[in-house]
Amino acid sequence: MLYLVRHPAPPLSAFVANLWCFSDAPPHARERIVPSGTLELVVNLHEDEFRIYCSLDTKLPRRFSGAIVSGAYSGFFGIDTREHASVIAVHFKPGGALPFLGVPPGALADEHVDLETLWGRRARELRERLCAAVSVEERFRILEVELVGRLARPFRRHGAVRVALDRLGRAGTSVSEIAAEVGLSHRRLIEGFTTEIGMTPKLFERVRRFQRAWALARRVDSPDWSRLAIECGYFDQSHLIRDFTQFAGFSPSQLLRRAGPRTKDFHVAA
């Protein structure tokens, strides 16, 4: 399995967490992608198609072209790993996709959309150039050049959203307190945050807490789930289990068993 990650230099580093490239399908046929609170631009270099399974009980996927944007999801969705045998992607920071897509992340919540819908013919030309490139390094460079070109347009993030991103997750900090600090009503802060990030502040905080708990659990052989729940800000272990089940469709112990060296970040074998 080839899984390479590249961290871009400025100015992209302010908006993009990383670019990644993956090749060689893992032994399991399906994966679930769990919420991260962020968006991704993904290009399939193996097939000019993506098939997304939006629920556990469906056998018929939604079909998209070979270049898509995945919005900020509030739950998991499934993919066919055989189809994703060669993929390159841009993983944006929270709110980082805003200047690149032509629509606010809030318009893409819990959705996938063909990149061509957002970028027109340029999206298909980008995929063709990525497929024709002879090395991963060249593909990363092509993506970075495309993104930098789109960043040339004037852009300024709302100051209140920057403050909310920094404060959310701190013990004892509420959305109402953040709204009062930045001089906005509770409703206006939620609206602005949802537009730029792709989910409400409360949901974003829950997703990030879930991700932190999962990351801490993977550092030890046998996690103390009760202790970990309190450390991450859950009321108790039952509270933690409910969030894991909602966001991943697995209990904490099941999720821990299914994430391993043959899966990418935010992916688990299904």
C-alpha cells in the first residue's frame, strides 16, 4: 500500500491541512469514512467515477464523476475500496475550503458534489492532467498550483468564526459565551459558523471531541473508556458510546479494532 501525505507551504498552509495520495486497494472491500469537521476535494485516478454508500441498509450507491468534493458530514458514509485503488485528495482545514470552491461549505453539508458542478470544465481538465502525471510529486505540484491560482481572489474569514474555532472544545466554553465575546447574537454566530465551516458550532465541537477520544484510544492497547470519556469532556462512558455509535456506526471497541495500518485517516474497515 502506498499512502503519502504532503503538508503544503504558505499560502496554502493556512487553508489546507494536507494533500494525500493513496494507491493499492486494501484487503477489505468496504470502508466507512467518519466525520472530521472538514471538507475534502478527491480525485479518482483509477476510474472516472465515485460510488458513495450513504447508509448501512442500501446496496445501491450514489454515483459521481471521478472528481468530487465531500462536504462536512454529521455521520459516516461508505466507499468501495476496489474502486478507490488510486486516489489523490486535498484535505482542507476547518473552513479552509471556503475560498476555493465558489460556494460556502454550509451549502455542501452532508453532501458530495461533482467538482465540475463547482469549477466547470476546469475540473475535468484537472483530473486529466493528474491522471497523465508520471509521479506523485508531479501530481501534488499540479494540485498546489491549481489551488494557489484560485486563492488569488480576495478572501477574508469572518473574525467571529476564527474566535469560535479557537475557543470551541475548551472546558466550560459555550457558544453563547463566544457569541457575547465577539459581539454577535447566538443565532448570528451559529449562522456564520455554519456557512464557513459546514456544520453548527455544537456539532463541530462534538465531532472534534469524538476525534480526540478516538485518537487517544489508539495510543494504548486497552483503553480505560470511562477515564477517557471524562478526560475528553463526556458526561460518562455511555455518553461517549452514543457519540461513537452515531459518528462511526460502531461501538468504541469495535471502531478501535477496525482502524489500522491498512486504512487512511478518518477511514475504518467496514
